[in-house]
Amino acid sequence: MLFRSGCQGLENRKIIEYQGPVREAENMEMLYAENDLLRVKMKGGKIREFRNGDREFPEGLYIDFYDSAKVTSTLSANMAYYFKSTNKWRAQGKVELKSQENNEQLNTEELFWFPGTKRISTEKFVTVRTGKEVIYGTGLDAAQDLSEYQIRRVEGEFEVDEEPQP
């Protein structure tokens, strides 16, 4: 009788599976190559990897995108998250994408990057600075190097005089 009452409590216990990161690293640098050519270089202060392959960059992420041997664009964000099942990245906070080739810059608070198609998109408010104008809008689809882009709802466009005033 004593043995039986002691086992009853064990039957009602539930096993709670750990959902946190299985690995964590600091001051990381990752390189991605295709056909022996460097395509992406990432740097982050801290990385957390989860059991399902997702990765979290809670202290921010900086990415250089390469074409041949030169940097075509850079992306920086206060925090980032990689979704392995869909091969998609989400950058958040102060997100900035700069094109080295055409000297354009995109600023937003959230941006999704799709490495398989080399595309980016957002539903959030964006600011795009070109040589002589600043374009404001909501929603954007673009190439990761800003060689082409489409703002879904343009909300303003202003010419900028880069010459200093006396």
C-alpha cells in the first residue's frame, strides 16, 4: 500500500522540455561562400543557436554583401533573428542598408532578408536616400544591394542640396 501511494505523485508530473538556446557565442564572425567566392561576411556581438537551427543575435548584426571580391552593400541592425525552416532573416531596431555601388541608403525599423533570392522586404516605414533626394514611404521590396527597389506607398520625396550654405 505504501509503495502504491508513493508512485501516484510521479504519474501526474509533466516533463518540461528546455526551449532556450543550446549554444551561445560572443564576438562571432561568419563567412558564407558560393563556388569558392566570398558572398557574405557577418559580425555580431552575441549569437544564440536553438535546437531547431534558428539563431538569435540580441546585440546586433553587421553584414557585408560581396560580388566577386568587392563589397556591394552593407546591412546593420540592433538585433537580428534567423529562421532556419524558411531561410529568412529578420533585422530589427535601427536597420540600415547601404549600397556601395550607387551610394544609396535605406533606413527602417524592421527588414526581412531572403538569402536564396538575394531580396529584402519590409512592411514598415522606410527612408531611402539617393544622391540628391530623400524618399519616404511604407513597405519596400528590393534587391539586397539596392540596385533596384520599389516602395509600395510613397509618402514624400524631397530634393537635398548637398552643398554647404555660407
